[in-house]
Amino acid sequence: MINQKFLKSLLVLVSILFLSLPAMGQRDLSGVDIVANHVAGSFYYLQGAGGNIGLSIGEDGVVMIDDQFAPLTDKILEAIRELNDGEIRFVINTHVHPDHTGGNENLGNMGILILARDEVRVRLSASQP
């Protein structure tokens, strides 16, 4: 028969492992630099973590394609300001992965219009596990 001390120890171990899972899934983005690269004319892309961000910079503002992870929003905005101080007018999400949509909440709270396929809106609107 399994003794009580063993069962308690096993329960504590499983609890610790279970509670530490969210921390393991989080990525430290503090050391990520956002680097701007000129493509041609008024087109640029930003490299950071995950997918690149496309930029079209014109006299009437900036259009972003994707917005990477939420913790990088300030660094991304700083990189864009170094290229142009115009207003970001739109963000276009290519798909729902967090390295393409992670900054949506931050940018949406700034009043920036976010365009995406309906599937992206539905998935991001649902509560996440």
C-alpha cells in the first residue's frame, strides 16, 4: 500500500509542475531589439521577435502589417517614430498567431483601426485557455 507521506509528496510535486507551466510558456522579450530595414520607396519592414512587421509610410500616415508581441509595442512604436512621426492609421493582421497579433490590444486602445479576416476577430475575441 502507498503511504501517506509519498502521496503528499507526489501531490506537492504535481502541483508545483502544474503551477509553473504558464511561466515556462512565457518568453522574455526584454532583450529583443526592433530593427528597421528599408525595402524600396516608402516601404520598410521591422525585425524583432517572430514574424516581421511590414510598413508603408506615406504623407497621410503609416500602415502596419502585423504587430508582433504585446510587450514589444513600445519598442515597435519607437522604431516607427524614428522613420516617420506620422500617425499609424491601420494595422493589417495576416493571421491569428501571437507574433502577428500580439500588439492588437495595445494598438487598438490607442485608437488604431485593425483590419483582419473575420476568423482572426472571432478567435481573438474568444476567451483563451
